[in-house]
Amino acid sequence: MRSALSRVIDPEIRRPVTELDMIGAVDVSPAGTAAISLKLTIVGCPAAATIERDVRLAASSVEGVSGVEVDVSVMTKAERAALTERLRGPGARTMPFGPGSLTRVYAITSGKGGVGKSTLTANLAVALARRGLAVGLVDADVHGFSIPGILGLVDADGVAARPTRVDDMILPPVAYGVKVISIGMFIDPEQASSTGGAVAWRGPMLHRTITQFLTDVWFGDLDVLLLDLPPGTGDVAISIGQLLPNAEVVVLTTPQAAAADVAERSGLVAMQTGQHVYGVIENMAGFTAPDGSVLELFGSGGGVEVARRLSARQEEAGRGEVPLLASVPLSPALRTGGDVGTPVVLADPADPAARAIESVAERLATRGRDLAGRKLGLAPV
């Protein structure tokens, strides 16, 4: 019976309920009725109905079981504390994505707003998850958050999905296989209706918020963590440089010369904080019309130029070139997908923009985890 129940996965924590000690006593009567004690993590657990249903199905699949009774209760405070310590590891809360982490961390940045950074980041995260990677996405654009809407994590009134709290541990909502956190998920609906969800915070508050996202939110063991940074070179970019000096930066620009000039600055700030600029993505490139002609509404060459300038600076420091990773064409489907919460890489994978984003995802996915020079915690027997 427990073997069958081990196939039931908590949809938020993404681990078997048996491993999480959510299954208590299990008894099967001579008549074939299975009595199962199910302990949810918190009162009002949003996944309660899903977990109970899956437990019933798993138990019913066991040979000889003719009926299933599930006694649903809630973990005690001590049981929750034991669970959070098991998930996080012993000791005080720490930020798991800093130097020494096996997770590849990419900060997606741009010099200016309106270049499609959030839409591209969301699609890139989904494309990576489709390849079987464990992916997390932090919407670090606190003032201009848009990731919940782009990934469909909002209701009909535009209110973002709420994370689940297990004591002081925050479980992020999941969209298309990506674990997502955003300040938009913490704004009270009444406040959102009266202020439009506007967040008016200064530097110290922004730094605390980003720190909490990286520390209190339990993403689990990730292959890739993406951060959607706000445009420019302000407080959040500096905080990310301090908290995640190991993060690799991807600079987003448009083909326009003016945008390229500003995008270069965001890459230079990353270099100043010790981060490595991994590459450049050019968005809103030429649109191919039905007659085959290419309309370069925002000019051309911006991505190549930013990559060239940043390569010169980074190679001076002996840290390698900065390649142009992709040129993503203007795409109505890309824009529509962001509006309705269905990323174009899923809704229309044949779209030219989707193919360009997929090429970046393939490049990132094949890098894997860097184990060179790391202690693996193994000892000879």
C-alpha cells in the first residue's frame, strides 16, 4: 500500500507524500477497506482536494482493495517544523543560490523598459522546463511586475495566485512546470483594486524583498533559476550583484541604436559587480511579411553591436566573449501569448519568435550543472 501511495506527488512541493510524512496510519481491513490517515501541511491547503483524490486513486489501484476511507487532518506545529527543516536542511535559513550552488542562475536584464524582457524571460523558463529541467523564475521587477499575468497565474479579475505558506517557508505557485514568485502574489486584492497594484518602495525595502524571494521561498533543487530584473542599473540590479555574484547575466536589447546604447550599460554594471555576462539577446528584430519582405521597424544591428562592445570589455578582464545568443523577430503570437497567459513556445512553437527562444533554451539546457572543483560530500568506503 505504501508503495502505491509513494506515487502520489504533492503538487506544490513536488515530492511524494510518503517522503513528506503526510501519510500516517494505513490499515486494510479483512473486507478490503483501506483506512488512510492523510496529514496536510496547513489548514486550507489549496492542493488538499488534489492530494486526497490522488491518494484515493493510488490506494484503489492496490490489488484486493475494495474501498478507501481517507481521514484528513493537519500536521502539528512540530511536524511542520520537521518538514521545513528536512526540505531546507538543518540550521538557519540560508540563500541556496549563491556561490557554490549547483543551480545555474541567469539574470535577464535590459537597459530600458518596453523591450519585451519579461515576455522573453517567461517563455525561456517554459522552454527550459519542457526539456525536463527543474526551473524557477523570480520576478525581480518589483515596481513593474508582469510575470504572473504572462504565465497565466491570475484569475479573471487579474488577481495573482497566492503562494502557500508553511510556517515561515513559502511555496511558489507553478505554471507550465515553472516555479514562480512575484511581488504581485503578495499584494492584497483590495489594495490592488484601489492602487492598481502599484508598489512604491525605495532601496532598502527592495533589497529585503529580493532577499526574501531567494531565502524564504522554497524552490527545491533547481537546475536553472531565472531572474527577471527591472530595466536599468538601479537598486535591484545592485542587490542581485551582491546576493548572487555567481549569476550569469543575459542582456536584452532591441535592434535600435538608442536601445543598444542603454542595454550596454546594464551589462557593464553586471561586470562591475563581478558577474559574468553570458550573452545578448536581440528582441523585436525584423518581421517577415506575408510577401517575404522583412520590415525592420526598430532598425537593425543593435544586438550585434551590444555583443561586440561587451565582448571587448569582458575579454579585457580575461572572462571570454559575449555572444549574440539569438535575434527574436517581432511576433504577434509572442505578444498575444503574453496577453492571454499562454507562452508562444507552447501555443505556437512553429512561430519564428518561438523557434528563436527555443534555440536559446537548447543552448542553456545543454550546459548542465558545473561540478568542477566542487565537493560532492562523498567519502571512500
